[in-house]
Amino acid sequence: MIKEFREISKSSTADVVTKRDKDRYWKRILIVDDDPDITNTFKMGIENASKSISVHTHNDSRKVLLDFEPNFYDLMLIDINMPYMNGFQLSEKILEIDINVKICFMSSGEINRDALRDINPSISLGCFIRKPVTIDNLIGRIIKELD
């Protein structure tokens, strides 16, 4: 079986088909939260519930910008309250790199949407996830955003 896999992977046609199939069925999500327990729990829960979603995580908003690739992620879940750079600041920088990525903000605190719009009218809270959240509710929201 390993020999067959090596022979198939040598074929450029097989590589193209495999990549197309993977891209067609897989969705990639990036979770950014300064709490590693949250990113690890969300990652495990999402990947266990859906074999077609690949989850990447970051716990430092500054490193996200160094590693971020445009047109790679389908959805980002970004915590609002983080050190160094909050979720709104991070999302503005990410959208300068990739205008097509969907973003959901997460927070355990209250968000005054009107006050936020007064401060920064360009920020959209179309997708907001209040923590704590059950994995089932999180997955439901992710599926809704990915459709």
C-alpha cells in the first residue's frame, strides 16, 4: 500500500486531483485567542465534530500577522480582548491582507455595538460569539458562517 501511494503521488495528475478534492471538501479556520485552553478546546471540539474542517490556532495576535497567508483561511475566530493587539485591530490588519476572509469576533464581556460603531465605523460585528460557548453552538455558528 505504501508503494502504491508513492507511485500515485509521483504522478502530477494525481497530485492535482488530490489537491482539488481536498480544497473542495476542507475548510480552514484560524482561531486567535490569548488563552491556550480556549484555542485547544475549540480546536479539538471542532475537529472531532467535523472531519472536513481543519483548525489552526494562535495565542499571540502579533504572530498571526507574521504567519498569515491570504486566501488560505475560510473563517477566523478572533477574541476581542487580547494583549498587544486587540481583536478589532488585528481584524483591520488581516483584512488589509485578505479582504475575503470571514471574521467572527469572540468575547466573554459585554459589547456595546453602538459605542463601537462610534469609535470605529468600519468594524462589523455581523458574527459575534459570546464565551463561554458549547461546542455544539460553536459548530452551528461556524457552519452558518461558512455557508
